[in-house]
Amino acid sequence: MPVGGRKVPPVAVEKEHATVASTISGREVDLPAMWNRMFEPRVLTDYGPDGFAAISALPGGESLEWCYGCGKCVAVCPVDMVGDYGPRKIHRKVQTGTDLLVDPDLWLCTTCGNCLRVCPKEVDMMAVMPAVREAALNRVDVPAELQDVFEKTFRYGNALGQNQRRRAQWADSAGAPVRILGRGPGPVDVLFYVEDYWSFHPRGQDAARAFARVAAALGIDWAVLGPEEKTLAVSQRLAGEKGLFDALVEDVTAVLAKYEFRRLVTADPHAFNALLTQYPQRGHSFEALHYTQLLAPLVGQIEWARELDLRVTFHDPCYLGRQNGEYDAPRALIEAVPGVQLVEMARCRQNGYCCGGGGGGMWLDSVTRDHTTERLSERRVREAVQTGADVLAVCCPYEVPRFTDAAKSTGHEDLRVCDIIELIDEAMRDGPARG
């Protein structure tokens, strides 16, 4: 009741013991004195706003304190499904005094974007986490594997530490002509940005060779940079090395300025996203496509050689689907392959699960294993197996090696993991289909 114009809080009359009878069942319930204390005010008095102030001062870190604790993000966070994580939990930890710059949570976010999709306050962890990581690089020891990638990228221009002269070696055995602009300059319609894993990883090279054969069969006017290509270093930026990313933007654009092309096409959704979102912020705009977007309108021109008779499930790459809204082009390609039946996993399209490779996660498995019950890729393989699929199809260079390892570690070696372009190439070629 108001007393003298002010509200007076109720005074709890606390007894050491009370018994209350239910008006419905008549059952008696014992209530100890502690029950009364549950109504006392609980105010955070031991911590100040300094933690949020420090993060909000970082360019990109402003939105963390916008969280009002609804918890929607936790339900869709792929890391929380195998651990104890989520933007709301990070917000709470900072609120109660945790210094995020030195906390292991700093390295667990894969920047998949599913939290932002459901957040009513638009807390953007794809901006917050890279900003905090960049600030942390000067304060903490960077995980060894990540530091190794940073050094290789700086020295060699690729995350795998390979000699740049070997960039286009995969093309020697492609079975189709691959034009390298440095050796044959001149205008070209499609400049294909191969990126690191299709250039150097053995399974990535298989996909690159398949793309070359399909592109040749379709008469696409395309070329690659070869030894002049350097990584766009997108995942390195998300892992905190913004300076390295900015330096490579200058190198990449200097090379691209030497040649005349109409469209930039890449197999890497992370590179695709950078060309669409990061490069224009730095004054460089290109017509950029993912290779599935290039090929989907051309499926009617493909001459198929055989049916594959496969049950296929598809994993949506976070940076192609959720970040850029492309869900249909990959599916159009899969469904066009004769004999293939597409079966969806429960988590797909907008709510697709993450492979764990984004945001530097490709090189942080040794860190995340101490904070999760299983790798995200292992969880995803189990979901793929539940569909009864013969093949887990992907269209991101990170995912073939990640899911292949996960299939082995979970005892599902019979699940075949391959890029969509490999399925297309297989159905276009004579000979027995792979099982």
C-alpha cells in the first residue's frame, strides 16, 4: 500500500516451518523457512558494467550488451548442442565478471549465424566474436594450431603452408583444359577463385578436377589465377586476424586488377561471402557467385551418361545458406542428377547445423574438444545417417575432410562424403558408378 506517497515493499513474515494444504488434493506440503527467502530481491551488486564497456568499445562488439536474456539463441546454437554455450550464456558470464578476452569461450563460436537468425535484439556474434578475438590476440596465447595457420597464411598466402607455385598442379590431371590467366591473358567470362582446400587438399583437388571437366563439357568460358592466387583469408579474419585479412585484400585486388573478367566464381562459401560483404566495404565490388549458382541454370544442358541410384542428403553451408540465403541452387543440382533421391535432415535450410569449420573452427578442434562432448561434424554425420542416406553431399571445401573424418570416428565409414560437383561429374562420365 502507498505510505506517504511511496510504495513500501512487503515484509516477509518468516516462520521456521509451515505446512500448507492443497485446496485441490488436500495434500499437505512442508515449506521450510528458505522458501520465504526466495522472494527477497536479488540484485547484481558485486559486478559493474566494465566488462560490457570494454567489449562495446571494440568496433563490432557493440551489440553484446543488447541481450535481454530470452534464451532463443541457446536453443539453436550448434555448440550448445554438444556443450554448454550460447550468446545468452556469454552475455551472462560477462555480466557476472568474466573477462571474455581471456576465457576459453572466446574460441568456441563458429560464426554460423543461427543465433542472429532468431535474436529479437539482433545481437550479432559474427561481429562480436571477431572483434573480441582481434583484441585478445595481443593479450593471450593464441591456440598453437591457429597461430600456425596465421603464420602460413602470412608467409605463403594459403592456410596449408604450400608453395604457391603448386596452386594449379591439380589441373595437370584434370582431363580437361584449365586456362591459367598468367600464361594466357585475355578477357574471360568466369574467373574461378579456387581457394586453398580445392587447390591443395587431396580431396579438394578431386572436386576441382571434377569442376574442370563439367565446365569444359558445358562450354563455360573460365580461367584460374594459378600461382598468382592467394587466399581471401576470411576464416582468419573471423578468428581475429583482421590485419592479415586487410593486407591480403590489397594483394588480391592488385592481382584481379590485372585481368579482364565478368564474374568471380568460387567453391568456397566463406570466400563468396567475403566478396559480397567485406570487399565492397573496402571499395571493391564484384559480381560474385558460388559455383552452384553458376551451374544450376545450366543443368538442362548437361548430357548425362548414367544413373547413380543413390539416396543423398545435403548439408547446407552456413555461409552460403543462412548468411546469404542460397538454399535452392545446390538442391537443384542434386535433384537433377539421374537416379538420385534427395532426403533432407531434420535440421536443414535456415536451421541447418554447422560443420564446426567456420570462424577458425577448422583449425581449433584441439581446443573445442575440451569443451564439447563431440565435434560438431560428428553430430552432423549422425544426423545424416539417421536419414538412411548413402551419400552426404556438400558444397564447401571445409566439409569433405571434416565429415569424412567424422564418419570414421563415429563408426559410419559406409557413409560416403563428397562434393555435389563430384556427383555431377560421376553421372556425366561412362563407367561403373561408385557405391
